Amino acid sequence: MSVTTRQLPLFPLNVVLFPGGPLPLRIFETRYVDMVRRCLREESGFGVVCITEGPEAAGKTSFHAVGTEAKIIDFNRLEDGLLGITCLGQRRFRVLEAWRAEDGLNLGRVEEIAPEPNLAVPPEFTFVADAARKILPELGDLYAQVRPAYDDAAWVGYRLAEVLPISLADKQALLVMDDPLARLAAFAPVIRKPD
């Protein structure tokens, strides 16, 4: 079976974006302002990849091979004059090859990773879903654009991976994981089960 690949602009950040998750960004570098314009004009996305080495801005970076495509859902001019965008995570991808364009923009040839199966949260992990149900509304407007799916194992695992105070390396490992029930099981020891 042949693998379909495509070219995607890549945005290395010190963050892990998950499918369905929100990502607000302040854009100030010319290469990324141009990328945002192109994405808006073409109604296309860009890839968010977590940095392994190097700075977020104005430098050469190394990044993980698995990332998430981001779709711009809103934009505005911020008080400091910078461009503010709000993105929503789409599908995961794997970078097969990466290079830098003349303007410094990172580009990659990527293959899409198959979406995880839709699995209901099993009874033994209901308390994990309940924790997400309690935490997310407390985060204010950030999750206003995110449609809740507290009965979906992948959705609950992704949201907890985004908001819990765990390392970027752990977040990346949870992004790479293909089993939504295993992801929920990873949270079970750190979330207090009600008595």
C-alpha cells in the first residue's frame, strides 16, 4: 500500500498541539506572518512540531517527527501591534523530510497518521473523564471553540495531556501514542479516584 505524502509548512514551538485542542499564538516574524497569510488565503493549515533543540524564534531548530496540523479559526491585531491567531489542532502527521526555505520557513514532506478509533470512555476510567469535565470549564475562553466530547476516550486523553502540568517530553509521548485507552490509563495514577 502506498503512503500519500504532502508538503506542509512547519512551525516549531515549545508546545505540543493535540487534535481538537486550542492554540493561541502571537505572530511577529515575517516568515510566519507570510505563512499565516498564505494559510488564510488558501484555507490550509500548518504543522506544529515540538522543539527538541534550539530557539522558537530567529534560529535553526530541531524538532520531533510527529506533530499536529493546525487550522486558523480566528485572527486579530493585538494591542502591541502583533498578529494574534487562534488555531485548532486537526490531524497528527509524521515528518518524513524537512528543509528550510530561503525565507527561513521550515517545510516538510509529511504523511498523515490515521485517526484514533472512536472509543467510549470505559467505566474504569469514568473518573478520568470527570476530571476533564471539571478542569476545562475553569480555563475560561481558551476552550470556548472546543466542542466537548467527554464520552470519547481519545478526546478526554488529548485534553488532559494539554492542560495537566507534565513535561513536554511526556506530552510528546502521549501525542505519539496510538491507543486512547492506554493514554487514559497513563493518567489514572495521577488523578485521584473518588472514594
